[in-house]
Amino acid sequence: MNSTLIIFDCDGVLIDSELLGCRIWVDCIAPYAPMTMKDILGLTGRPGPDICQAIEKQFNCKLPENILDDINLVVESRMEKELLPVKGVCETLPLLKNKMCIASGSRTERLDLSVRVTHMEAFFNHSNMFSSSLVKHGKPAPDIFLYAAEKMGFEPKNCIVIEDSRSGIIGAKAAGMTAFGFTGASHVTPERCLELKQVGADLLFDDFTKLPKLIENL
């Protein structure tokens, strides 16, 4: 299916970052709200400002204006030292014959760091990495997926999105794209798998090395 574009989410799909990032969110939010790991994991996939707004609404609190800057600073410092690719990603990407790109809720600086630290520069650069900061609405809106498809020269019907979050699957389906739910990263629970199916994932897979065959069999 060389005429198909593969659109990857980054955190929790290409890089195994969600538990690391979510622990930092919980610690930084603790003075303002009693947020748990389950709470923040339920918000993954969205842009940082949207997550902050959701926390304020859920816990009826007011977060400091600079808290997202503080969180980003801590997360990215830890990622420099600890970030790893999801198991199977680095050996599988060279096998994919399709055009590919990243469409992520992370800011551009985070995407640059993620690709560099995990040595994926041969596959992703500024020409095929798209942050939700480039569009009006982040996931679960379809904007970032439609933007990525347009920039890469593909119709939505010819795109497969690889996502690990509820917001990502909802956005991909709203964009009129095929959505694969990836469940192989360390943060995924049976509850998460059920959620991905409930919001419309076309299939679930937990082994990244199976991706070429799944695409071929579509």
C-alpha cells in the first residue's frame, strides 16, 4: 500500500514516554489538585494547554500561568537522559515502504528532542513532523491529522493513523482516516485497550513489528 500515508502519534507510539511524562505532571500539579496517574493518563494525546484547562475544570482549581513551561522543562530534561523508543520501532521503520509522518499534540521542540534522542532522524524531520500548535484545535479534533495529510499530499481516505490515546482515535476517525490503536507501550492497561475500541479504533495491535503486515493486509 505505497499509496497510503502512515501518520504516527509520537508519545506512546514511537517513544515510550507516557509514564515518565505523566508522573512529572502529577508531581507538578500536586500543590493545586489531587490528580492521580489515572487522571492524567486519561488526558494524554491532547496539547499541553488543553490538558491544563481540563485539569482546572475537573478539579475546580486555577493553575499558575507558567506551570506548563515548568512541566515542559522537567519532562524534556528527563527525556534527554531516560527516553527510549517503543520496543520494535527502530527495526520496523526501515521496513515500511509507505510515506510516513508524525502528527502529535507535543510542541515542536519536544518532537525534535524525541526524534534526536531515540535516533529516528533518518525517518522524521521538520518536513514530516507536525505539532498541534500548527492548527486551531488539538486532538480530539481532526485538525492536526487533516493538516498532516494535506502537507504530505494525501487524501484522508488514504491515511492510516497509529494512535495510543482515546483523543487520537477520535480525531483520526473524525478526519475520515483508518485508525490503528497501538497498545504495546508501557502505560497501556486493559482499560485503555477497551477505550480505544469503544471510540472506533479499526483494530488494536500490541507488537510494533507486526505493523508492516497489518498495513499489507488492509
